Amino acid sequence: MEDIKAYIESGILELYVLGDVTPSEKLHVEEMASKHPVIKAELGEIERSMELFASANAVEPSAQLRDRVLNSLLTNFGDDNNFPSKHPQPVKDNVIAMAAPKANSFYKYAFAACLPLLIASIVVLFSVYNKLENANTQLIALNSTNQKFSSTVNFMDRQLSIYRDTSFKVIKLKGTANHANALMLIAFSPAKKKVVIDMADLKMPANDKEHQYQLWALVSGKPVSLGVFDKDAADSSLMKEMKSVPVAQAFAVTLEPRGGSINPTMDQMMVIGTL
């Protein structure tokens, strides 16, 4: 079925309808149409499309233009000496001299004959263009899906590498009284002095443009800033690494003005967790 679909989308059927194929290609198309009803139906659809296009784009000339065209044709017929003359050409050695046709008339008739072929070609090009647009749209969608899948795989690899590292401790930061539903997981490695936020499991409201969340570590009873971060959907598949700290008794997050604060705003504390 895929081969038949590829054969239909190759454009050979449109060329067959236009008569722009070799004898061997013509024979092959007719054989394929006799074997596969789908191809035969596609040929009929192409022929109907070209007829409809030609009918839809036909323009009825004005009376003035029609009279000009008819007069021009009559003049050309008269100039071409297509009508019998009352005085036949003299015969010499049994050979009758024939008047040569004018080149201008030939090109006019040739253009008139080629006009249907031009219209049919436009129909074929339009059909091929639509197929290419559909293929391009599918390719973009597939590429976007692949990028999302790759990001998910990378996040899972990073998450597993951290959680399997025995030097990391996973700490659950729970919501405070004013934000009971808030939750955040961090991985802390005293040996490596690393603190990593699991953004995928972050459950806190999205911050606005004027504010950011700030992570604090309680070291010897004093809060130490470990940096700021945003609750952004684009970061939902990240393991976000914060500033290093060798030891800590607890971790907390507050909502601060963008860029962070020197000291934590206690009434804006979102989550807190101890080791």
C-alpha cells in the first residue's frame, strides 16, 4: 500500500493526463491503473480536477473584445490567402507557386493550442505544491515531537544519575501554613557541594515578571542564598543546579523581587525542609 501511495504522489499520473510521458511510461501507468482501482480512481480525479479548473477559470470576453478578435481572425485569414483566388497562379513546368504562410499567424495559432496545456500544467503544479506543503507540515510536527522526546530522555538520564548517586540526599521541602499545597524536591551532595532542584516535581504557583523564587540554605543558623529561579513551564524537564554549599541544616524557598534579596522575606516563605 505504501508503494501505491508513493507511486500516486510521484506526479507521474498528472504527467500522464497531460500526455507528457514516454510510451513506456504511458504503458506502465495504464497497467498500474488496470491492476489497482485506487490508481484508476486517482486518474479520474485528476482529469476531473483539470476540467473543473479550466471551466472555473474561463472568462467570457466582452462584446467589444469579441468583435476585435473576430475581425483580427478574418484579417489574418485574408492575409494568409486561405481563400481561393479568382485568378489562379500561373503554372510553370507543371509546378504551382504557393504563397508562404505568415510567421505571425503561426505563432497566434500555436499559442491558442498551448493555452489548455498551460492551464493543465498550473493545476498539476498546484497539486504538487499542496502535497509538498503537507509533507513539510508533517516533517515539522515530527521534528518537534522528536525534540520533546529527546528533552524527556535527557531529563530522565540526569535524574537517574543524580538519584543513583549515593552521595546525594533527596530532601522534600513542604509548603508552609500560607502555601500548604506547595512542594519541592532537592538533591543535596555535601561531598560534591552540589544542590539540584527537580523542576519536574516542583509544585508552586508561577511567579510574575517582577518576582522570582530564591533558594536559601540554613548554615550555622544563618540563611545563605543559593540563587534564584522561575517557575517556568519551559524548565519543567530540567534538573536545575543551584549555587554550591558544603553543609546545610535546612533549605527553604521565598518569593522575592526579581534578582533576589540579601535576606529572606519570611512572610513570603513558600516551602521549607530539614535534613
